[in-house]
Amino acid sequence: MSAEFELTRNITIGQYLPTGSVVHRLDPRFKLAAFVVMILAIAICNTYVGNLFALAVCIWMFSVSKIPLHYGISGIKPAVPFIIILAIMQLLFYGEIANGGTIYLKYGFITISSESIRLVVVSAMRFVDVIFLSSVLTLSTSTTELTHGMERLLGPLEKVKFPVHAFALIITIAIRFVPTFAMEMEKMMKAQASRGADFGTGEWWRIVRRTKDMFPIIIPLFNVALARAEDLILAMEARCYVPGASRTRFAHYKASSKDYLALLFSIVISVIMLGIPF
Amino acid sequence: MTQNNPMVSVKNLSHVYMQGTPLQHRALDEVNLEVAEGECLAIIGHTGSGKSTLIQHFNGLIRPQSGSVIINGLDVSQPKLDIRTLRRQVGLVFQNPEDQLFEKLVGDDVAYGPFKMGLPLEEVRRRVHWAMELVGLSFQEMKDRPTFALSGGQKRKVALAGVLSLQPKVLVLDEPTAGLDPRSRKELLERIRTLNREEKLTVIFVSHNMEEVAQLADRVYVMANGKAVLDGTPRQIFGNQELLREHHIGTPESVHILYRLREEGYEIDPGAYLPEETALEILKLIKR
């Protein structure tokens, strides 16, 4: 009960857990590339065993980076309803498309076959894999490193006029302000509760009323966000920020054999995953 | 005023933030405090001393983890307590309360609280009228003004009226004048004084401005590192230089002058902290 307004505690995005493990010390460019390779492999792989293998690798990575597994599990919790809804939808409506294998049930438009069940199970597992993987990535890499790595990896796109730097900056700012706005929101909720507002007490099916209950928070929050944005612009301009100007970098990364090994490792894992026939 | 039944009674209150995480932090440590009905209490202390955590207990935004908070007979640690009854007794005005305005029109925003209480329209109207006049906004003139066209000082008054319209017995303010221009600051202080002296509200306010504390408070409560380190009248606290030094408490300009004079060897009463009293003390010196 005393924690009803402690919003900042529940935010795991951008949360960094410095344990100083091997994974933490990897060059962010290579780490990011390795994660992209593995996520692609997970997205393509549609076998039971392949996904189980991926899950095992993910769990193993938690132990290598010395991050307690419950951090990953708490990342899955909010996604559970989504995974379930997706699974039901796929089970009901995807039978026609994924109609290979043995057909177990055919009733009107609903077709349940071994293939559609595979699809359902595999997509749920993919979700878990991806959440685990990205948890390891964000928990073991500071947001600065992450955006640096991304900026460097996307570097070649600058040749086709893609605003890589601006893109990286947008993401940095967005992540930077998540905890700030969580605190603002906490303050707003407390302020409105002090004036007699109550949140989440209405019955859940009265969606309109519950949405209206949120107005006293959302409107001021937008106001505060816009004011903060203006402050940020001024602060950046005061420090001579010019969009698109060429700039030198503070952080320099140097790849070591460890980093190449990590990338190689991710490729090997992916090949194994995709090579497994079941 | 009954001495036995204080308006606010805090006993052995402790609070730990982010309990069970590596970031856990003890914000309150065995705090005891009693505020009598009609009193005006200033809570002072440096950032992170636990002031905000303490005042959030007064209207149940934070429930006591250990110890007890009793407001006008309502026990905040009781899980069965109807929190809205409590919040009608204790009006809490946050820092920069103008951020919380959300309705298009001033009157509607002030009416939010009473409407949420489920009061009939006539009563809501009466309360909005009362609250707006009390903070110095003319009901007729201001109720249909758009909220976002107001000045900072006016917005703050609207926010204060929004809390007063709940007709609380205790008014708790977190740095009520921070960020206001001198004129709005002075006016707001006078409004708060009126609420305390004439409307007989119990006022508890957090402030870093010692002039304000000297002007308003009947009693000063000093916090440091989650603990209460001093509790006394402004005269006792501002009049004791050793205490002030020991706890790094700033002083109003008037008290500063008194101490300077005493250092120069003049015989003077440093407890004369109000500007008028200070002036009298200096006059006495000149006439001698």
C-alpha cells in the first residue's frame, strides 16, 4: 500500500545493472551486432528444439553477465496478457494459412493443425527469447554505450542521407527522460489524489470513466513535457548545438579479440538454431 | 484548543524508500511531532532531510511503515481508514502546484475536488466562491478565465484554491512561495497568514526561506538526515547562535544584523527576530 505511488521502481527500461562481467565489458558495437544477429535468428527459427536451444542460451547469458534471472522474468510479466491474446488469435485465425501437418480440428473457419499449434508455441517462445535477450542487453550496457554503439553501427547509412546522428540523439533523449517523466507523473498523481482524485478504483469495464480519471494527470504531464522540451532546446543551443554539424566524439571504442569472438559466437549459435530440423 | 488531542500526532515514524533494492534509502528515522489545532508550524531542513516524505504521511499518500501518524483522531496506519475522509481533513499543496491545473477554466479547476467529493452543484459553487475569494481571486471576474492564460502567481493561487475548496482542517504546503516574484510571494504569505489566524486552519509549511519562517511560524521544526534535530519557537531557535551554527540553519536578515551588532560588542537581544523588533532594538542602541 505504501508503494502505490512509487512508479520509478517499476521502470526497467534503461535500467543498468553494473556487475562488471565479461558481457558488460564488450565493445558496444560488437555487442549490439551480436544481439541483432541472434534476434534475427530467433525471428526466423520456427522449430521447437531451435527455440528451446535459444532459450537455454539466453538463460546462460544471464549467468555469464552475472545478472539475476528475476530481472528478465519481471520483464516478461507485463507482456504476458499480450502473449496470451496473440496466441489465441493465432490459434483461431491462422489455421487456414499455416495449414500444413495433421489437422486436429476443423469447425467453421477454425482450423487447428499441428502446424498452427507449432506457430502458436513458437511465437510465444520467441517473445520470451527476445525479452530475455533485450533484458540482458539493456541491463549490461549503459544507455550511453548503447546509443554510441547504434550510431556507429548505422554509420554507413549516412551515405544514403539517413540522419544517423539525429536518430541516435532522439533515442538518447527519449531514454533519458523516461525516469524524469515517471517522477513527474508520480508527483502529479499525488497532487491530484490530494485534491480527491482516485485512480484505478472504478470498475475495469467502465473504460470511459477510467480514461476520464486519467485526464487530470495526462494533461498536466503533457504541459510539463513540452516545457521540459523547450528548456532542453535552450540548454542545447546555449552549448552551441547545431543540428547536422560535424562533431568529434568523446568515446572511442577499440575492438579486441574478445569482441570478435562474441560476434562469432552469436553467428555460431544462430547457425545451430536454424540448422536444427525439428 | 485541547492540549491532549493534537491535530497532528506523529510517533516514532520511520520510512525507507525502495525497500529491498540496492537503492534503498532511509528517509525518516524515528520522527516524533505534535501539532496543535490552529498552530502554524514551519518545517525546515536541507534537501533530502525527509521533509517531503514526512508531509506526505499527513494525508496518507505514504502510509507509515513503522510508527504512527494520527490526524485529528484518524489513524493513517489503519488500512481500513477511508483515505478520502483523511484527504478532506488535510489539504496538501505540492511544490509548484500550478503544474497540476488541467481544466480549461479557472472555476472548473477549483471545483474538481468538491465535485469528486460528490457534493451538490450549489455547494460546489459556494465552496469555489469561498476558496477563490480566500486566495484573493475575484470569483465573478476570474472563474471563467482560461487557466493557461494566467500568470505564475495567479496559477499558484488557483491551485491553492483547488485544495482549499475541500475545506480541510489542516493545510500542508511544500515550499509555497518558491519561484514566485517578490510581490506574489508577499501576497501569498499574507493569504496563508489569514487562513491560519482568521479561518483557524492548522498550517504546516516547508520552507527554505527564513524570512518567511520568521514571519509566519509559531513554531519551527528542524530536520536533518530523516531526524528531528530541533523543535522550538522562532525566538528560541533564531535567538541561539550555537544551535544555528551547529545545525547549519540560515537566519533572516534581521537576525543576521542582530548577531553582527552583538559581535561588535553591543548589548542586544538576538531573540528579537521580527523586523519591527529588530528595529526597536537598534533604536534602543541609538538612543542610549
